[in-house]
Amino acid sequence: MNTMASAFKTDRARAWTRERLDQLSRQELVNLQANAQRLGEQELAALCAALLEERPRKLMPRTRAFEARGVWLYDPRTSWSGVRKADGAVVMALWQPAVKSRDGGCRCLLWAPNVGGARPWSDSPAGRERLEHCKLAIERQGAEGLLVYGQPLEGRLPEDRASTVLGIDAETVIRFQVELRGAEYWACWGKKTI
């Protein structure tokens, strides 16, 4: 997407008209939005966000979405992350309602310890698997994320049990860094100040 980079470098963010943006794929819009946020082009980032909200999502089951990215889950019933055999990239499912946005950056809690019984999923096989994938993503200097849409269940982590899981957005892949903050692992992308 060199055309996007050159537009930002020459301060032509306004050249990205709605008509021009309509011709981009969903993934290209996501990438452009992330670049606009990182470079402080809030008007362009907001336009990308509005267009992304208007477009229908192609949602698919978690296992199929991972397989589409070349990842076969260790336990298709419970795994929320995996490693792509072709290149060793870590791929994780991110609960979309848990994504927090501030100052042009986004973050999502990936794993936290089970302190006082508040997060029993973290001690489950799937939770321990996620922890290992978080550590591996730090080693590999990043991971890919797939957004899971649905409604949480009161008092439960969505990775453990949700009220409704609509599926994973098959067309959107987020590239993020994994950061260790205290004992918690966070996915972070966009502006670095979050």
C-alpha cells in the first residue's frame, strides 16, 4: 500500500475521498485506519471507521476462520489462539467488545492470572495455551488478531462462555504487538501511547 504511505508523507490525507475509499477492500480500510490513527490523521481515521461500520461483515465459525489463516487449532472446541505452520506466526481471536480505543490506539486484554478466582479460564488448558501463545508473540515481535463478535455472558469471560457468539470477521486481520503489563498480556496496535 505504498500509495497510502506517500499520501501521508505529503500530507494529502484529504485526498482520500469517500469514493476512493469505497474502492478499497475491508482489510485495506482497516490498514489505512490504523495508519491514519498512528499519524494523527483523525478525520481520515473517522471516515475509515464509518465506512467499516457500513459494510456488512462476513462472519464464520472460529475454527473455519483460523483454518482460513492457515492455523489448525489444538482443541477446536476451546482454543482461542494458534500458530500458523507455514511461517510460525501467532494468530489469536480477540473478543471485539473487549477492544478499548483511546488517543488513536487500540488495546485488548489477552490473558491475566486467575487472582482470587476471578479468571478461572486462565487456569484452563485453553487459558494456559493462550498464555504460551502470548509469550511466543512477544518473542516473534507481534501477532495477528481475528475479531470475534457476540454478546458476553454476565460474570463470565467470553473465551470461557458467552451469551451469543456470532462469529469471526473473516475479512479483517489486525497486526498487533503483545505487551506484558504487570502480570497481564495485552494486544496493542495503532498509536503507541495507550
